[in-house]
Amino acid sequence: MDAGEEVHFGSFDHRPPAAPRPHRSPTRVHQFVAPATVTSTTVAPAGAGQPADRDPWSRDVIRLCSTADGTRIAWAETGAGPPLVKTANWLSQLDLERASPIFAHWFEGLTRGRRLIRYDERGSGLSDQKSRFTLDEWIEDLDAVVDAAGLDRFPLLGVGQGGPLAVAYAELRPDRISRLVLSAGYARGRLARAGDAVEQAEAILDLNLTVAGWQAQEGSYLRFLGAQFFGGSPPGKWDEFTRYQQQTVSPANGIRFLEAQSRLDVSDLAAQVTCPTLIVHSRDDPRVPVSQAKELAGLIPDSRLVVLGGRSHLLTAGEPAWPRFLDEMYAFLAEEEPPAVGE
């Protein structure tokens, strides 16, 4: 298959549908005022309108909302237009990531005519740090954010470790998700998908190396993780990513995130997703093999797979795969939008 080739999956036999799950009523949320931490970021109280002269791309408005169990979740919006919600993925801090050269191109790319909604999941960033690190909690976090943003139905983007959460949310809240986009995603974490003794040993070694780095805050071990996220980039990028991770989460929580995500398995839920789904993956992703994208495409009935050239788990600004990803995503999202009047 050539780089960028699109494959449609829809004729596979899928497992029989599971019993319907009740849709939980939207959580009543409250917003809180918090101090701004950088000059490019504004923290606003609940219901605060945007100043008339505010450029929606120039800075983020960070707000805090409350989940059903009282956990405070920091969320932000950037840009203007129809919404695009991005699930939390491996570590974030809203007031730092937009200024980071590692992630700056994501904001420019994802806000082209879109209102980007993103957040720090509990246990990291500006959100409350206490967490049980469960999928149920992460679903609650996302519920609270989209309710606070006033969204009823919207497209959902899951990147990397945010992919399993996006898949689960699309199945559990089918009335809210119009379209699903997965980049570098998977249905089963590395320990969950280990099929034999060799794969299990490799998964445990991978986890232990990274855990050792977090426990000791030792650069060489953490650099190993950076090399997996940015396989096609020079070592300086790995070190920059390491420094960013150390600013966003405590070592104890970083370890808990790693362990929980490696055991995630949403394959049963993936088979029940009903919304149109775009799956994009780098062919030589060293963190999540492209086989996991193929597995997702085989599980989700109305899905299409686009395999891009490159070795990055998180796409970088300078690689050809980045503009191709944006082209594929925006073309896919445009399919749900009605034509303009007169067309």
C-alpha cells in the first residue's frame, strides 16, 4: 500500500451488538476562576463573554469545570467556527503546550475555521491531581468539558493515547459524536495486546524502562520514550519532549498513567461505534505499530484507514505527513457539513 493510500473497511463481519447502554444525563457543571500563569493565556470565569476585540487565535481562554464527583478539570478553547473536540492524550498542560515548539503547529492546523476544545485530564496539567486512572473517570472528564463548552453534538479527535478514550466515548455517547478522527490510535494498550510470552516480555521491558526513568527522573530513560514519540526527529526533539513531560505531571502520576494506558482494551467498544471514522497512522510509528490502526479499521464498521509515510508517533510540522493529515481530516469533516446557501 502506497503512503497516503486510503482503505475503506465496512464489509467485515463484526461481533453481534452488545446490549444497549443507558446514556447518562449531562453532568451539571460549575466553572471556577483560576490565576493566569502565562501572559498569552487568559483564565475566565464561567459565562464570561469574549471581548469584542479579542482575536480568537491569539490566546487561549482557560476555564475550570467540575465533574460529577467534584474533580476540577481545566479546559480551553482556541479559534472560531464549528467545534472540534480533542481528547486528552499522553500528558498536557494547557498553559504550556501552545507555546511549545513541539505542539505549536497543532494549534495552527486544528483551528482552521474551527473552534478547538481541549483539556487537561485529571492527574495532569492544571486539572486536579487526584485520580484513580480509570476509563470511567476519563469519560467523566470529557463529559464535563463538553457540557461546560455548551456542546450537544460534535466531531471528536483522539491522538495517540487519546485514541482509546475517543473510541470509548463515541460508543458510549453515540448521540453526541458526529464524526471520529483517530491519529496514531489503538484499541489495545501494549500489555493488553501482548499475544505471547515474547510480546509480553517486550511490553513489560518497555514499561519498566519508562517507569525507571520517571521514578529517578533520569534523562536517558525518559529519552527512550521521547525517541518512540518522535522517531523521525533528531535527539534534541526527544530531550525537549522529556523536559515538557517533567513540567506537566508528577513522577508518581506519570507512572500511573503509563501503567493504566498499557492495559487499556476498548476493542469490544470499537466494534459498536456507529459514527463515520477516519483512522490516520504513520507507517513506521515506533510507539504504536501500524498494525494497531489496521485492527481499529477492522473493528469499527464505518471506518476508513489512511496510512502515511514517516516514523513519528506525534506528527511534526516539518514532515510531509503533517499537511496530508490535515487535508484528510478537513475533507472528512467537511462531509458532514451542509452546502452553503445557493450551492
